[in-house]
Amino acid sequence: DHPELAPKGTRTEGYWPTALAVQDEAARATAPVVAAFQSQLEAQQSALELLRFVSPALAFQQALQDVAGTGGARHAHFLRQVDGFHTAWREALLPRVFAGDTLGAADHARLPRFAYVEQPGADVVPRVALGFLALAWPTLLALGLGLLWLGRPRLS
């Protein structure tokens, strides 16, 4: 897996085309498992979005994660960008690897570079606001019920 670590004199011609072909085949073979995992993860995230309205602890945790930028939505946003970059990188390099071309400094400078693009505020603000609403409504409900109960006249 690391031809650069092979003893001197070891022939490593053809290593990279073979290694990349093996990686492509492994990705193709595991794609259904990865897709099933992603589907299950999205279903769990959807369930958590609903459950936060009945669990103040869950609502608080998700609100803090959204404010801190460590929530599931931001992570999924990041992974989509990584997948796009990975595709662009492979499209730029694979034809050269399979053609046996060398990569010079000028070629290296033209390769795609990853640059994370933050989620638009229009996507984040409603999610954070909904999280704080999910946190506030049980408190307001308990306060309202308490006021109703305290406001009733008592018979002695």
C-alpha cells in the first residue's frame, strides 16, 4: 500500500493505476451499504428533529450543537462538499495516472483545492430558532399550567 516505503530497487511501475482501480471497485462494491447507512442516519436525524419537542434535554443539546456549528446538518453540508471535491480531484488525476503522465509543479498548481463554503445564514437561523422554540415551549407550558393551578380558588 505504500510503494514509497518499499526497499530500494523494488519495481513499483503500474502500482498507482492498479491501486486506483482497486479503490474504485471497493467503492462500487460498498456503495449499497454506504447508501443504506446514509438513509438510516437521515431517518434517525429526522426522528431526533421531532423528539426534541418532547425532550428538553435533547432540545438543549441540539440547539447548542447548531449554535456551535457541530450539528448533524452542518456535518452533512461538509460531507457533501468533500464528496464534490473528491469527485473533482479524481476527474483531474485519474486520466493522467492511467495515461502514465507525470505531474509537474505547474500541473500541481492547477489541481482542485478544497475550500469549505459555510452554510448560508438563511439555512442556519431557522434551525437554531426552532431549536430554541423546542427548548422554550415545555417551560412555557409548565409555567402556564402552574399559573392555572395557582390561580384557582381553594376551598377550605
